[in-house]
Amino acid sequence: MSGALAVEDLRVYYRTDRGAVRAVDGVSFSLARGESLAVVGESGSGKSTLGLTLIRALPANASVVSGRVYIEGEETLSLSLTDFRRRYSWRVISMVFQGAMNSLNPVLKVGDQIAEPLIYNGETPRDEARRRAMEMIELVGLPREFYYRYPHELSGGMRQRIVIAMSLVMNPKILILDEPTSALDVTIQAQIINLVKELIERFSLSVIFITHDLALASDIADRIMVMYGGQIVELGSAERVLGEATKHPYTEKLLASIPRLRGETIPEFIPGRPPDLASPPPGCRFHPRCPYVFDRCVKEEPPLFKVGEGHVAKCWLHGE
Amino acid sequence: MEEVIRLEGVKKYYEVRSGLLGSKILKALDGVTLSIRKKETVAVVGESGCGKSTLGRVSLRLLDVTDGRVFFKGQDISMMREEELRAKSFRKKMQIIFQDPYSSLNPFMRIGDIVAEPLEIHGYRREEIREAVYRALEDVKLVPPEEFVNRYPHELSGGQRQRVNIARALVLGPEYIVADEPVSMIDASSRAEILLLLKSIRDSREMGVLYITHDIATARYVSERVAVMYLGEIAETGLTTSVLKTPIHPYTILLLNSVPEPDPANRRRRRPVIKGEPPSPLNPPSGCKFHTRCPVAIERCRIEKPALTEYLPGHFVACHRAEEIMRGALSVT
């Protein structure tokens, strides 16, 4: 394993009163060093569960049913949680959680919150941790004095910068960003995206960028992985997935649903609703909503077919 | 077409306590004039805190105005007492659709009862209620209605729930609807469905719609006219086609530029940004409120507030440099 991260046949199910919900259901992919991979999907696609699995932060009712996760070559799902936290959390892999900017501790100075992992995980002396936190605050484009501010004194964009500073304070190699801009105005979103790009380059980060927004994905991603109903339906370079290349019908329709500022196209929609992952439809999980559905799609689940160089799609249209 | 809503120089100020004894004035709306006709949608676009939601609520008289006037079908309702608003059926004729389809539906009520509730409050008879509920559900394409009336909100997708919200707003036969970010919490693949639905219902029921959004790209598909707001004022307004094709106000130009399109080339360039964040409405800048973030601001902008002026037919801009920008003598980006 020379990559930053590799996932093999991962299955993560939630226990619910309706039975097992298969949030992530047979997902395999790898992330090269220095690569940015966007994981794109709508609610219930499994993209956030995937992120939480990688950093071993799943809620109590979720369990990893099968699969392996290699970080820098070492399998990490089999490590004890204590071991994982001590050796990997924050220092090798860290995550900017969805909505984290609204989950900052309201009674702690933001600087102390940034310094916290250094003190608890790294046994860094307090003044050293404070200095490092101030450095990070500056790095995300805020004045050092912001160390002493409380979350309510900051705007949403500033809080998001703080959360990003926090995720990078222990110099991780892999960063997972889960919808880091979804609660922000488009003008602030642009600022945060530019910051993220700068930081990726500066720290040579390998990035997993989780988003529902293909346009936003195109800002960051070298490759795009489209998820639907807990599975990968398409994976390929940003050029191929967003461009003219053959693609999965779901990706095609998702792209067509984006309202454009220019051109004459009217945005389309995908009729129906995402599958119930407690009892997913047989065959291809997208078949009830697919405009190109035929017999085989209803009966048999398609594998990921190669549709181009480094480009796969889980669709019978592209198979034998 | 007949005018449904008209706002004239509407101001909405709040007194905000600051310090021990002092107080400050927050100008949420500072002189907004706007009208909406039957079968017309006006989109109000702006960042959070620009006053767009306040505008929607003031237009419905859910909030009282501080100054200025609100007319519903030609009648001044800005000072009208609640009893009179009800007696004249104005309350029924003006409705709102909220942003969040998850928290705006009572989880313990069936869809049929949720949609029927406004009718029950207004004392309709059972047969009338059933008919109006079924018609509303059909209008929002929750069909067949008999299949949906007995379901609970958790059994529906976000898009379907938002359609329940729309149906609930429709049952009383409104002539004016405020749609406050109706699709921002809905999956991308369902957004267009809701927006197109709103448009067709607007036409079939001959309503006027105020569409409040932060997403200027969606405004293009649903609205005939658009108003871009910044810190409680209209910066630019006109036909949607004109404003999107020929934006003149620097704020509109930059706002349009910051909307990402799915293009792999994006990752090799920086997103164009508007520097800084919107200033606090408690302490708004002098002159043109946008001058602190405007790349082409001059001394005059700091001192003198620009008036909304017509630069193209029906297309108004509040900017001292609008003429130069329109001529192409000045580039904002």
C-alpha cells in the first residue's frame, strides 16, 4: 500500500427498529498521497457514515459489518479504539464535521479549543500549545488575538475557519471535510473554499471532500466518487465524471438538476425518492428512478464496469 | 395583470439593547419599494442578514412596519387591525411556505390533518375540507391523495414534505404566497421539481409569489423579476433576464461570479470572492452600504447614498458608478 488510504469492501449498518439500515454497503476505493477525492451524494447516500467510519467515530448503533481500512498501509479498523485515537486521530487523519462550526463549546475560548488536542493527545506543554494554536489561527486568515474570542463573537465564516484550524493543529496527512460550507452564504463559501485549497497545497494534504454539491466538488477534487444508496455508482477523474464521458444515469441526472446561471437548459429533477436502506430495491438500487431501466436492472445488481481510463460506473448499460 | 402586493418605502427597525442603558437601532429594512402582480414571481436575493426574510414577513403583516406602507390588492394593510385583516379574509389570502420541511410538520399528525388544519381553524365544513385538501394534494402532485392523507411526515422524503407544506399553504385559496428558501434544505435532485411545481400552481391558481432565496441561480427559473438586497436595501432590481444578463451593481456582479458551476477547471483557479463579510446592520457603513466591500468604490460612495435609478427599461440600480459600469468603462472583476 503506497497510498494514503485504502478502503476494501466496507459495510456499515445501523441497527434500527426497522432492522439493519445498510448505510455503507460494499464500498472499495483508494486515495493516493496528495490526492483530493470528492465523495458526492444526496442525503442517505452513506457519504457521511463513510467519513465517520474512517476516523472511527461512528455512533453507538452503527457497526462495521465487514471491510478493511488501510491508513498509510496499516489496517486500522482492527485496532483498539484507544490505540487508534492515540496513534491516528488528529495526527494522521482528522475530520471537519458537518455543522461543527455550530458545535463549538460556547463557554470556551476558541483558541483553547484549538489547542485542546495538542494538550490531551500530544502531551504538548500549555504555552507551546497556545503558540501553535495562534499560528493556526493566523494560517486560516484570522488575527492571532482571536485566540481569546468566544464562538458567539464570531460570524459563521470565522467559526468555520476556527474548525478548520482545529482539524489541522496536529499536522495530519489526511483531512476529511464533511460539507464544510453548506451552512454558509455563497460569498463566504467562496472564501472558505479558497482557504481550503491553499491549505491542501501548503500541507500536501490528502483530502476526502464530502458534499452533495457537484459544482463545489469540482473546486477541490482530482477524482469524484458518486454514491447512491450506500454504494459507489461512479468513480473517475473530475474531467471524466463532470465532462462528456459516458457516465452513470444517476450522475447524469444529478448534473442536469443543477440550476445554471448561463445557457438555456432548464434544470431537471429525478422523480421518486432515495431507496429505503432497511429494504433496498433488488437489482440496481437506482432502478426505480432510472430513465433507462430495463429487465436486467430489476433482477441483478450490476458491478462497477470500466467505462474509461480509471473510470468505473455501476450500470448495466456499460456491461456485457 | 392586477397588483397583489405593493410595498412602499417600507422600513423595519428594531431597538437592540446594548450596554447598560444604551440602545441601538437595527435597520432590518431601510426603505424598500416592491410590487408583485398576479401570476408573477418576484425573487428577493441576498446573503443572510440582508433583510430578505424580514421583507417577506412584513409583506404578510406577520411583522408591523416601522415606516412605509404595505398594500394587499390596493388596500393599505400596514396599520390594519388583526380583526379587520381576518374579517376581510386577508389572512386567508396571504400565506407562507417555510424553509425547513423537517421541523415545520407535526410528526404526530397525518398528512391529511396537517393540510386540513388551516381550514378547521377557519371553521370550514367537513365536506369542504375534504375537497380542498384533496385538490391541494393533487396540485402538489402527492397523488393519489387518498394514499397520502393517512401517512405521517416521517414516511415522506424531504421533497414530499415540502410539497405537504405547499399544499397546506394552498388550501385556503391564497392570492399571495411568500416562499422563504423553499428548496434550500432539499436534495439537489428534487429541487427543480419543487420550483417547477410552484410555478405551475402559481399560474393555475393565479397567485403572486415572493420567492426568497440566497441562490440567485434558482431565481432565474422561477421569477419574472428579481430584487438583489444588501443590508436592508435594494441594490438592483429589474426583469430577471435583464439583471442576470446585464448585472450592473458591483454587488450583483460579484454575487453572480461567486456561484460555482461544475467545471473540473475550477480546481486550478481561485474562486472570485467578495472581500470581508457583510457589516453589522447595527452599525452600517455610511453612504452606499456596500462601499466597504466594493472593489470600485470612490470617495463619493462613502459619503453619499446612491438612489435607485433606472438604467435599462425597468432595471434599477443604486450605484454611483452604474453608468460607467454599464458603458464598459469600468470593470468590477
